[in-house]
Amino acid sequence: MTQREDILRIFPERMRPRWKKTAGFAQQLQEIRLRVGKPVLLYIDGREFFQEESGDVVCRTDRPAVTAQEDLDQLIAYACSYSMYAFEEEISRGYLTLPGGHRMGLTGEAVLTDSDRVRNIKHISCVNIRISHEIRGAADAVLPFLYRDGHFLNTLILSPPGCGKTTLLRDIVRQVSDGNSCGPGVTVGIVDERSEIAGTFQGRAQNDVGMRTDILDSCPKAEGMMLLIRSMAPKVIGVDELGSEEDIRALKKAICCGCCVLATIHAGSLEEAESRLSGMKLDEIKIFDRYVILTRQEGKCAVDAVLDGGRKLLAGRAPC
């Protein structure tokens, strides 16, 4: 199935004719934003576009397509296979995973438990469909710098939003798992807290993360890393979006158990990464051997640098 067909499959049959022109941008399409009573917004190569009623994708328009509540309700029901109750737990986390590894973020009125935790979301009025892009070979430029004597090194990917960190993480996992010119294939464990790396749908990975990869889906990172170590004995553990001291403690435990780690963080520099980790200094944490810094230039994701501590091993915006 092509990426274009994959995107059309997100929508119920009756809605697909209007989305055929949008699906023509499949390789560049990043997000589809649907808000009740508001224009349909598309994000393509980092730029914002409108969709017209005809399905045309334009920079500006006096005739934008506007999302009706009925259409949004039908889209969500279709994504839940017309059984909202069966997907209540997933909805409570604020998203639905779609076939093809795409993800539908949801907002509306939160339904809380007695302990003030979100049990469900009702009266959904806003949807953000994030398009998953699986790019085989995305890690080719950086992979030789992430190995020493055939062994994978502890690596942190730093990236502002929308610069391809999950895409790069996914391809590194695939190549570490399957084996590559830098080292043999090894067992990899993924803690896929938000179902973005493997894009698991109904228990099966929609993205290729390698033949030796075990996936723990929808599980908190810190808890998931320990569970994987106890049950699956991975050589490498991959996690997305570090953000707490608990995550760092779990990574240190994983390393003490003999695992190598691969992680990402929302940051454009080492200094920004430290601020997101409550001021913890990366050189004092002493976890990572390599730092891969991503950027966006002229609408394209690129590797800005690979660092060994403060020393640049690769610089010059290699495409990813």
C-alpha cells in the first residue's frame, strides 16, 4: 500500500473524495488539524496550508473547508471501528493510533476519576492527525559515528519539534536490530510510550523497527525499561522524549544492567536539553557517548552535528 493510499484509509469512505488531493502530498504532509467550526489546516514541509471544499490545497483562501461536528464524530467513530467504549482507555491518553502508524490527537471535555485522573474525553472538538513517515536509510549518515569496535554507543538525539527525531530514532533502531555495516544485529527493546516509534495498531507494529526488536507499547518509560530488562534481556533500549529525573534514573539502571541506550529529547542544543532535564548537566550525568543534533533548513530535516562530548565528529547539515 502506498503512503497516499495509507492516508486516504484514515478517513471513512464517504469523506475520501475530498481528501484525494491532500493525499497527493503524502511524502511532505506532517499534520492535519481539524477543529469544529474552523478551517481545515494542513502542515506540509513545515508550512501551513488550507484545504478548500473542492479538496484543493492552497496558501490562502476565502472558501476554506470548515470542519462540521458530524464529520468529526464520524471520523472518530471510524477510527474506533464504531466501538468508542473499546477504545476508551486509549482515548483517555489523548490519542488514537491509526493503521499505518499515524496518530490522531484528541481534545474535548475531560472526564475525571475520583482521584482526578483522566478517564475519558467526551464532546471531542479538535483533532490533530500526525502523519508517520517511515524513511528507510534516514540514519545512514550518522550510524558510523554511533559505533565503536562494532558495539553501539549510548546515544541521545536532540531535536526541536518537527525535525525528524522519531523518524531518525526509528531507523537507528531498525538498523541496530537487523545489523548493518558497523555492527551485527542485536536484540533491541522499545518503550513506545506514545505509540509513535513502532506505531503499534491492535498489537502489531505498523513501522519496520527490525527483526530483533521487542516493543512495549503505551507504557511509561521508566517502568517500561525495567520491565523489558527483566523479561526480554535487550542489548539496546530505545525511548522517545526524555523529560524527567525518573527517566534518567531508569537509563542509568539500564546501563548498570549491561544495556546500551538510545533516547531523544525536545531540544535544539545541549544547553536546552539540560534545562528540560531540570538543570541536570549532561556531562555530569555520564550516560551518553554521542549526541546527535537535528535541525530544519529550507523545510528539510537535517543532522546539524554529531558530538562526542564537546567534540564534533560530523557537522554540516547532512540530510536525514
